[in-house]
Amino acid sequence: MKRFYFVIGLFLLVMSSLSAQMVFVPLENGVYRFLERMEIKGLTNRCFNAMKPIPRTEILLYLLNIKDSENYENLQPYEKKKLEDYLEEYSYERKFLDVPSSPSKSGIKSGIIGDSNLLKALESGLEYTTGKEISLSDKERSEKKWHPLHFPYKFFHKENLLVFNPLFRFKYKNNESDNSFFAENNRRLTGGGEIYGYLGDNIGFYFRGVNNAEWGDSCDVKKLDRQEQGIGILGSIENCNTYDEVDAYVSFSTKYADLIIGRYSNYWGIGKTGSLTISNKPPSYPQIMVKAGFSNWLKFIYFHSWLESNIKDDSLSYGIDWGHNEILERKFFKKKYVAAHRLEISPLKNLKLGFSEMLYYGERDPELVYFIPIMLFWSAQHYTNDQDNLQAGIDIEWIPTRFCKLYGSIMIDEIKLSKMFDKEESRNQLGYQVGSYFVEPFLPGLDFRIEYTHLNPWTYTHKFPINEATSDGYVMGYWTGQNADNLYLGVDYQLNYKLKISLDYSRYRKGAQDSIYYQYHTPPSEKFLFGHQYTKNTFGVSLEYEIMNNLFCELSCEFLDCNVNEANINKEEYVNPVLYKSDFKQNSLVFSVGYGFK
């Protein structure tokens, strides 16, 4: 453990003298969808948007490429307006970019545009003469005035920036069902804020914290059977469930690489309904990350994370006698980690390939060999006596025309190559995802998407429970977990700058999970969707309106039909996550309004 902290201390010592900063854009931000559409239209140049979150400086580069593109004039008026709003939102980050006459040739650098030393000297001289703070490098400082209701709040001091943004949302869901268990209405109130900024030329930082209070709809309060991100510790006050969501990190950057230490979520993949490898399904987790961009066609990322095992460590847990025959138990849980890295290559402007490795291990201190970013974990696992769980992922994006993107992913948990194509003997514990996204193929503002995801039995599981690909009870990859599939169809129609209509349909099927013994049984005795539990068909219609910048309201209807295989449930082969015991239908009307949420 001492050598581990020594390595971290060495990282910090080296990075503390370096310049340029990095702040990520949160995963739920609408700029990601905007960039995806612009990439398909051929305006962003190469856009590496499958490794999220993405730094604000990199987002700005893509936005500048759109503005500089020869196809810019072909954009719809609402798209041009959205681009201008984003350029204003990310205007401060221009000081970290070297922006020549052609933004497409720009790159990230430390300092500000032009000769930063000369500008600083002039600023210092003027400040000494006038006794006031003067900025020659950022017009926004002098032009923007204080408005109590104009968010976000920005505070400048020399080369430092502090930004505060409040976050709030109210959501009401009115449910009707033929089963009283699913007919309870739901209300959720969320409040908090985010603070981010830059300290000089060394440090970038970010903090986001919100509290949630939720009433009703107690059947799935932990969000186990939904794409929505799960929650950590759940509290309860007078029939109200409460939980918090917190992200926080500090970044140190150079011209070639970035080091980030903090707690936040990652998303590696292309799919809209979830990622097979690393998703944001579990609550955020602490991690150390290194990001590097070797050119405009190759990106690399590595992180090592501390996960929640939820497995009690009996060797450390103990009880305290409070007297009166009452024992207070102090619980400790087993250590659990994941080391992961990903390489993205874009040999052509319209083609991208991604390669990922994830290794789950625990019940000991962190392994130093897993802190070598460019080490093949497949080989490192042999060094640690093959006691851990290795997974690999490959994905591809291809944009054959300027209105269509085709994509696919495969995640390999375990595979027997010699029997890979043998229907009777194969033991392929893997998942795959295929999809296509069409941007305005027929009508301006009208987009289509189709996506199918398939997870074989035993994917994400392991003979040693500590090595399962989970954190805090949630799968680190695709939210359905193993032995399931999901078909998704979606249509979005942007009527104008503020108003959007969406239609969605999904068919989600979930199978059973038998004794872990059968995972390693050869020949395999269980096939895809064995012990079928239930099928959920969901259809939704939503209307979203942007009242003002970052303030949204949404009205939607959702129709859900769940068909349960009661024979398998009665056999108790598997307890499904939210106790679906019989068929039911549910109709919901949802209204939400919020600032900072979309």
C-alpha cells in the first residue's frame, strides 16, 4: 500500500508544475447529442465522442470546427442559433486554445491566445497605474455584468475563474395500472448546484451535489430495472425516500496528457440505451484517470477505480455491546477495484474503432501492475495468478453518408475459441449491440434511431463474487445485466429552436440466472433467455420545451405492458429485481421542469 501512495504522490509532484486545465462536461449535457448530429452531417471533422465525459476545451474545438466548416451554411436556422449559444457558453475556454485563422487546425495549449507573457505584463502595468483589475485577454470579464437571475454566476480574479450554477428539478408522474402495486403516483424533487473553474495555469476543478426527495412508486426506487442511473445509500423520512448524488474531481494537464483524481461516472460506447463495457448505470465512484491524445486520429484513456462490493468482510466487522442485551454491529466491506483502458483510432474521418480492456479484482490492496496504463491486462492477470476477471470490448462507428451512422459493439467476458461456433459446445459469455442513426433523411429536424442489444447468460458474472462487473449492486456495463436483450426504436422531431417531439418504443426481455456452477459447465446446459422471466413493451411520447437557456419543461405519456412468465417465477429459479409476479399494464403521464437537467 505504501508503494501505491508513493506512485500517486510522484504523479502529483510532477503534474503540479505543469500548465493548462481540464473540466469535463457532465454526461447528461445536450451538447453531446448536438455534436453527434453535426458529426454525421460532416461538420466536426474527427469527433471522439465515445469516451465520455469530454473536456470543455475539446468540446469547444468541435464547435469551432462546425463554425469553420464549408457546410455551415447548410445548417437549419435553429442549429445555427444553438451553435452560437454553445460558443458563448464555452467562450472562456478559448484562452486555452491556439486558434489560428482556421479553427480546424487549432490545438489545446496552456496560457491564452497570443503572447500571454506580454499581455500579463501590460495588465499588471495598467492595474498598478489605475488601481483596478484589468483584463486584455477576455472581453467577457468586462462586458458581463452582475444579474441576480442570470445563471451561471462567474467570478474572475486575474487568471482564475469560479463558476456557480444552481440545479433543480421537479418531476410528477401520474400512474394508472390494472395492478395496484404499480398504480401509485410518484413525485421527485431535486435541488443542489455545481461549482467548477480554473486556478491559474495549473488546476481545473469540478463539484456537483444534489439531494433528491421521492414520494410514491416504491416498486423500483433503486432504479434496478431502468436505464436511469442507480442510487447509493437510500434514506427514508416519513414515507419519503431520500438520496444524494455527488461528483467531484481535480485535474492537472499538460500539452499531451491529463491526470484527473476524483469521483465521477464514465461512459464508453456509442449506444443510446446504454454501453456494454463502461456505463453510468452505477452511482459515481472514486478513480484516478489519465487521458492522452497523440494526434487528431488517436486517443487513449486509462482509469483505476475503487468500487463498492457490498460484500461484508467478517474478518474486520465486529459488534459493540451497548448494554441491555443490545449489540451494535460495525460493518466493513471487502475491497473491490476496476482497472480499465481504451484506445480509439480514426483511420478515416468517417470511421472510428475502439478497443477496451476492463479488469475487476478485490479482497486485497491495489495491485501496482494494474496501474501501468499501457500494460495489457490480459498479461497482467497472468502475473497475479489468474484470480481476477478480465473483459474486453471492441466497437466501430461508420458514417457512410451525411445523414446516416452505423455502429456496433461487442463485449467479451469469456469465450472458448476452439468451440466458438459450435452450437452445442460453445461457451460464449459475451454481449453485442448494433444500431443505426439517421439524421434528417427525409425532413429537416426529423431523426430516426434503431438499436438492438443482446447479453448472453453469465455475462458480467464470475466464480468469485468479488470479481463480478458490478458496483454498489449495479452492473458496470449494460443496465439489463446478463441473459437479456433490448430492442429500441426512436424518433425525434425538432420543430424549432425550443420545441422537440420524441417517440420511443422498446421491447425488453429478461431471463434467469441459475447456480454459478452452470457458468463453467461444459457443454453448457443453458441457452439464451433460459428461465424467461418477463417481457416489457414500452411506448412513449414526449414534448420538450426550452423556456430559456438551460431551463426545460417536459410533458410525456408512457404506456407499459409487462408479460410475466409465472411458471418460472413460481419455481423461484430467479427473483427478478422489482418482484414482477404477474402480468400488468401501466399508463403514466409525466410532467417535469428543471434547470440544468435535460
